[in-house]
Amino acid sequence: MFGELFRDPLRQVVPHICGQKIQSSVERMLRIWRERKVYDKAFVKHLDQLLCGSQSEEEEEVAETAVSVTTPPPEPMPDFKV
């Protein structure tokens, strides 16, 4: 559930992550997310392609459309009574 909330911010931030040390750490994190199925494979692949701005705007639009079509909308938050 919380993972769904971070999809859009991740799409915006990941292209700006550059630099040998941080990039290798993010690549490791993406591998772990893929292995542990934190996010679906298509979304992790999309983030991997965005890393360090390596994907063109046209490819990003196509990937974003593909990811958003396969991703169900998040469930509404339950009302909590205190």
C-alpha cells in the first residue's frame, strides 16, 4: 500500500540520481526491490532505465503509460476512529 504512494515521487527523483557511489547503491536497492517484489518488475525496470537520466523523454512517456496501465489504483485508506 505505501509502495503505491511512492511511485510518482520515485519517477521524479530517480533521473536526478548520479554519481558512481550513489548510483551503485540505488542499483543495489532496485535489485533488492525486484527480488523481494516490493514493486512489480516493469516498474523497477522503468526506474532502472531512468537512473541518471538515461532514458529519453519519449521512452519515459511510453514506459509511464505502460506502468500506469498495469498498476491498479491504490485502495482508499480506512477511516480510523480514535
